[in-house]
Amino acid sequence: MTAMLAKGYDMAVVVVLDYVESLATFFTHHAHDEVNVLYAEVCDKEHTLGFDIEF
């Protein structure tokens, strides 16, 4: 399952945010345009994993 989702890539993007509201800013900020383009090319939205972990 993991190899299928990786599509031959050996990388991951890890985003650590202080607030869930920051997630909207992360995806819409102009500084992240290149990352958003790469994400759209590489990732299937139905196979993207997100975790809400609190310590």
C-alpha cells in the first residue's frame, strides 16, 4: 500500500502548526505556490494523510 501511494518518490512534507486556523494560511499563502503546484502534480487528494496530534 505505501509503495503505491509513494509513486516512486522518497520524500514527505511535514507541516507543524500551532493552530488549525494556520492550515488555511499555509495552503493559500503566495510563498507556498511552488509547493502547491508540486502537491497537485504528485499527490492524489484521496490519498493524502493528515493527522491532528496534540501534546
